[in-house]
Amino acid sequence: MSEKLALVTGASRGIGKACALELAKAGYDIIVNYAGNAEAAEKTVQEIKALGVEAAAYKFDVSNKEEVDKSIAEIVEKYGRIDVLVNNAGITRDGLFMRMSEENWNAVINTNLSSAFFVSQPVVKVMMKQRSGAIVNMASVVGVSGNAGQANYSAAKAGLIGLTKTLAKELGSRGIRVNAVAPGFINTDMTKDLDTSKFTDFIPLKRLGEPEDIAKVVKFLAVDADYVTGQVLEVDGGLII
Ligand code: NAP
């Protein structure tokens, strides 16, 4: 067991999985949270263990405060500390604003924004006792720029940016840094149904991002960037310069 533990929400697939592997390479034991895909979560755990650190999968719905509280209590009981939290789990329920159902609004706000409130509160309690910790919130460029067809998602991601800056101000004196990454279009299950060929024209670097492109920046903010807090780093190939 190493002395550093990172909790990555939504780490069974996509960007979260890449973040978990990158933090494992930096020597962190990893808690792999997931919602339902146990097979993918177990595969991530095995890939992390192959890097020489510990890993365990924890199934809990980040939008359900009771489940979150129970799981974080178990994690703290077992490991005693949490050094890095990546609030990454997220979903989309896209549609034009005037046709958006209350159900799709609430699903995205709860999973992508309230989740960060639910998960961060008990984790920050632990970090405050340690007088150290780093949180990275997975925002999106559309939280900065807005996006037609994604009112729920853009509002949630903009909310995460506000939460990031506020927590940075509240928690800096306790040795806790809080930053956000705002990815552009990244090759994952979330974007697999989009016709992404039409986007590459607008991206100065002329390609979609890969999960590893995001993971490197998350690791930088979580581990290396000792004097950086309250920042939102756009990792989008130049999409919204
Ligand atoms: P993805 O491939 O669809 O993976 C989503 C992950 O989140 C999975 O591990 C999933 O677990 C987990 N998850 C979903 N709902 C959850 C819940 N209620 N509780 C716990 N875990 C939950 O998505 P991704 O593209 O990697 O996106 C990851 C994050 O990056 C999201 O916050 C997304 O908004 C953000 N982002 C993505 C892009 C992009 O272009 N892909 C761009 C900007 C921002 P299961 O495997 O168990 O379902």
C-alpha cells in the first residue's frame, strides 16, 4: 500500500479511466468509482495494479447523496486518507432548450454538478484533517462558451467552474487546491455517436483529443502544480481560443 490515495469518479471508462492510470503511474493507489459497468471497472483495476500500485472498484451513483456518503465513509475507514479527488463522472442528455424535459434537466444537473457537491464535502473533511489535498473537477469548454442543444450540460459545467473557484478560495488556507479541466471534443463513448469529422475543421490542432490528453493535465494540476488553484485549464486543441 502506498501512502497516497486518489479517488476518481467515473473511472471505469473514457477520461476517468485515463486519469486513474496516469495517477497510478505517479504512484497513487486508486479508487475506481463507477455507476454500473462492473466489467469495465474491474478491467481498469487490473490495468492499474499492473502498474505496481493498489486499486479497488467502488460502485456508487455520484448523484445519490446517501450512496456517496456510505461509500466515502467505507473508503476513509479502510484507507484513512484521500489525497486527490477527480470529480469526473458525467452524462449527457442533449436536446434543444424549448424541448428539454425536466427529467433530462435534473439528470444532468444531478450527475454532473450536484455530484461534485456530494462527493467533495466528505472528501474535503478528510483533506482538512490532513491539511493537504487536491481536487480536479471535470468541466467542459461548453461550460465556458455555452452550446446549442446542451443547456443542461453547459449549465452544469459552468456551475462546476463556479464551485471550483469558490472552493479554491475557501480551502486554500487548509492546504487544499481546487482546479478544473475543460476538455473540448474527446474520443470516448460520450462522443462516439457524434459526426466529429465536421468539428476538426474548427480545431486548430486538427484532431479530436484522446482521454490521455486530458489525463496528463489532470495529473499536472493534481500532483505537480503546487502553486496553482482556482484555475480552469482548457484542453481542447485550441477550439475556443
Ligand atoms: P464516458 O466515456 O461516457 O464515461 C462516463 C463515466 O462516468 C463512466 O465511468 C461511467 O460509469 C461514469 N458515470 C456515469 N454516471 C455516473 C454516476 N451517476 N455515478 C458514477 N459514475 C457515473 O464519458 P467521458 O467522455 O469519459 O466523460 C468523462 C467526463 O468528462 C464527464 O464529466 C464529461 O462531461 C467530461 N467531458 C467529456 C468530453 C468528451 O468529449 N468526451 C468533453 C468535455 C467534458 P459506468 O462505466 O459504470 O457507466
